[in-house]
Amino acid sequence: MKKLLMIIPLVILLCFTFSCQDKAAMAELEEFKAQAEAEDQNKALVKRWFEEVDKGDIESIFALVDQIFPDDYISHGADYGLHGPKGLKEHITSSQNSFSDMQHIIGNNFAEENMVATQCTFRATHKGEYMGIPPTGKQITFPVLYIHRIEDGKIKEAWIDYDSLLSLAMQLGMELKPKKANIELQK
């Protein structure tokens, strides 16, 4: 009987230990699921943005800008920096005046915590003046890497990296020539 009385507390202790471990594991699993769901929502938000831009309807794009970009939005690009929805709308207007048939062909779209990285190929037709280059009607294509930071369900900040500003200029017919050296020979 004494042995039985010693085993009962041991069994209760073991049950309690496994129960606590199970609760901790379940809490960790729930936290992981919530993070994965938030990351999926962030990826969907960025994908929605690209899809709307690619449709080309300026009024719909502007409505979405007002919905998903906060007033303190900032974008960092190789050839520009944008601030707020107003700056983004000006950039969109300029882009739409210069290019038609815009497409962001998404290759990879990764999310970690509140950051979304999207690798895509950008395609468009040059229909209006861009960087002083008159319309050529040429289709341009180049790779782009976007990184978006999402905060409270809105795109708060973006980094845009494309190695193709030079490629874009060349696709539009610009020629690269070395700068003439201004060297006087010493006698």
C-alpha cells in the first residue's frame, strides 16, 4: 500500500509535467500559425498592389494608394525617393504617361515578419517621353527586386532595386559614349 501511495504522486507529477509541456508547445504552435498567417496577408497585400498597377486604371490605382499607403510612406529607389501617397501618385502618373501595358511578372515572393521581398520582371511599352527620350514604341524588360515593410496592414516603406537603369536607357535607344578627356600634355 505504501508503494501505491508513493506511485500516485509520481504519476500526478508526470501528468502535470507533460501537460505543461504540451501547453507550451501548443502556445508556440499557435504563435507560429499567427505569424505565418500575418506573413501570408502581407504577401497578398503586395501582390494586390502589383496586380492593380498592372491593370492600368489610374483611378483604381489611386483609390488603392489611399487605402494601403499611410501618409508617412517612403520609398527608396536608385533614381528617386518618394514620400507619402501624393509622391507615389505623382510617380504613377509619370510612369503611366511614359509606359503602357505595364506588367510585374512575379518570380518569387518571400515574407518574414513584417517584410516582403518580391523578385519580378517588369515589362512595359515606351509610349511617352522618359528621361528626355521621345516615345520609341519599344517593349522594355528588366528584373526588379522590391522589399516592402508592412505596418498595421499598410505598406509603410519600400526599397526598389533594379540594376537596369542603364539597361532601360539602352533599350530605349540611348548610346553610351565615353566622356572626352580634357587632358593637356605637358612638355
